[in-house]
Amino acid sequence: MREKLQKIVRHPATKKVLSDMKPEKSLWGILGVILFFIAPEIIAYFWASDIVHYAQNALSLHPATLERYNYELLIKLFEDGVSWLNLSIGIVLLVWLFF
């Protein structure tokens, strides 16, 4: 099993896939990782309860269908607080970006 795993890791196709997944080492690559992985979790850490409270209050006003969907989505995204998995993935991608 270990030999099979080593064979997969050393295979050229696997190396190509990993290099294609690696974020681009540029300002946009860094900003992309920060904005899509790390920033939402920082916002959720500090303001999740406020965002959920705001969305629940807005739902009590019986908004239109699209607005209702958006408020329900906000509640689903922020009711659990920080996603440590998403934050960890963002940090790993940021570290991987520089190595």
C-alpha cells in the first residue's frame, strides 16, 4: 500500500495536478486566498451573531421570495460561527503559496 501511494505521489500527472491547483504567486493569488477563505471566517468570528440576528429580523418583515432566500442563506452561513476547516484550508493555501 505504501509503495502504491509513493508511486502515485511521484507520478508526473499527480505533480501536474498539484501544480495546477497551487494558487498563483501574485497579488491576486494572495488576495484571492485571503478574501475567499480567511476573511469570511474572521467576519464570522466577530459578527456572526449580529448577522444572524439581522437576517432573522428581516425575515420577520416577510420579504419577497429572493430577499427571503438571501436572508435564509445568511442564517445558514453564519449560525454555526467560524468554520475552522475553511480557515485551516485558507492558511494551508497561503503557506503553500510561498513554498
